[in-house]
Amino acid sequence: MKALNIKHLLIIFFSLLFIACGSPKSPIVVIIQSETKAFAVGDPPVVFKSYGAMLDYFSGGTIVVFKVDYQLLKQKCQSGTVYRIDKDLKLNKLETIDTSLSNSDLVKKYLYTKNRIDEDIELEEIDLK
């Protein structure tokens, strides 16, 4: 009987682990659309530079979706690949996606939306030049 309880606990533990790891979410999502254009959504931190303040969309925790091959943070990334930026600003591959998915579908899949209404989500255009 004791072994049965441990077996059930292990099944529950691994089920919860799979659910938690199976759907990556982030408060910031960036979609690299082309060599010169990206779209971002979320609440990025503000960084203060000598020339003024700017939004830092490429901070730790951000999920970046690549619809084209592109080099970001000194790493080559392939089209159709999703990465998460870690705290050391390294890109960690999460999965591959179909690049024909719409940006709104990608945002719904990867954006952590607690206390956020879908209609309030707007994609901010970022110039990559």
C-alpha cells in the first residue's frame, strides 16, 4: 500500500512539472518579423542611458520568436525558432514554430496575461536598423 501512494505522488509531481514546463509564458514577447522590423508586447523595464530613457525589450525572461534568420545578442537564430533570454542575456531555445502563424496567435501562446484583457494587448513596432 505504501508503494502505491509513492507511485501516485510521483505521477502527480511529474504531471504538474509537465504542465508548468509545457507552456512557456513571459510578460514580454518580441517577434522578429524581418531584418529591419520587430514587434513587441508586454511591460519591458525602462533603462536610463546618458542620452535618455529607453524600453529594454531584450531583457532577461523575454521570449523572442524568430520569423526570419537573425543575429541577436551575438547569437545566430533560425527562422521558426522560439527562444527565452536568460538572466545572463543568452538565448535558450524553447521550441520551433510554424512561421505562418499570425503575430496575434503567437502573442496568445507566449504572453503571460494575468490581469490583462486581450483587447488591451497592442503590438509595439521596433525598428531594428
